[in-house]
Amino acid sequence: MTTAVVIGAGGGIGAALVAAILASGRYAHVHALARDPVASGGVLVGGTLDVTDEDSIAAAAGAIATPIDLLLVATGILHEGGRMPERALRELDGAALARIFAINTIGPALVLKHFTPRLAKDRRAVAATLSARVGSISDNRTGGWYGYRASKAALNMIVKSAAIELARARPEAICVALHPGTVDTALSKPFQPRVPKEKLFSPELAARQLLDVVDGLGTADTGRVFAWDGREIAP
């Protein structure tokens, strides 16, 4: 009775992950959780979850009765309304920074808090959250995008620490961060004109690539950050 959970199932990548997991036929239960209700049917179990509301996260975790084999957190924010990523220090805004950290870092951290205790104990289980290559401190050569970069770098550290803790109680568990590449979703839309056509992935292709990476993970990979092609991204 294997169980997969996708958080952020209402977004472009999240919805594509749910579809790809269902198409694989590998899971008896697929929980699709999003801010707006997702319809249930067959092995698909819809539900609501808001990563900015810990009570919502706890309630969603408590509603899952079977051990979780795959947990995917596909939430994130880069721009909102008329506010775009900062290009210079003078553009920093405290409220905007708090908002981006709430969604990109604190939300996934609270998801790990409430959902990892429900990971399967007696077999391999994977918890993965979407990060970004720009969260790599050593790879930052252009600056800018302060809030997004910092929130993803912080998320990567959350994942690393969670992986260490998880290994003590669940030695077969794997906790990683994943970079999906540039995907044709609302998040990347303002920046797509600068992206070469071959490097702009459809959500369906991105989902398949991410699941291929997940399938190839071993316990030695826990705590690390991987790109869509399976290559590790340096901290």
C-alpha cells in the first residue's frame, strides 16, 4: 500500500507531478494537496494545504492514514503582483522578504516537520522539495534576486539538517532538494524571453525528469541538492 504526496498540486509543476505519478501506476494512494481543493477520484485523494498556515499543514498531515513513500513539495514564489525580484540592495523591502521566506523556506520547513514523521519506517522513502540553482552560494556570480536566492539557500540548509535528523530514526529515508530547471509556468513567465527554447521545459517534461532523479537516489544522496539532470548542485 504505497503512498505519494504532492504539496502544491495546484501549480504547474505540482499538477504535472501528480499526473505523472498517477500515470506510473506505482502508488495505491496519491494525495494532491493545494490551497484550493483538488478533486478526488480513484487512487487520487484531493485535499487542501496552505504552506503559510501551520494548522493547515498539520491537519493535512494528520489526514493521511498510510505511511508515505514519496513526499514532494512543489510550492514556491519568485514574483507576486507587481513586485519583481530585486536587482539591487536599494530595492529590498522587509515585508516582501518576509513573504518570500514564508513561502519558499518556512512553509517547506513546516511541511517537513509535520510530514516526515509519517514517512515509511521499514523501507525506502523520499522527501523532496523544489529548490533552485540560484540558491547555491558558491554558484552566485551575478548577484541580484536577493530574496529568492536567500530563501532557496536557506531551504537547502533546512533540507540538509532534516536529512541528518531523519537518518537517525529512518536510515532508509532520503531527504533532498531538487532544481527543476526553467519550466513554462507562471513563475518563470516574465523571464522566458531570455531563455533558449531548448532550456525551457514543459511542466510535463520537468515532472518526468524530476521523478527520474528521485528514482535514482540512494541513501548516500540524502541532504544534497540535485538538478533536473541528476547532477549535484554545490552549496
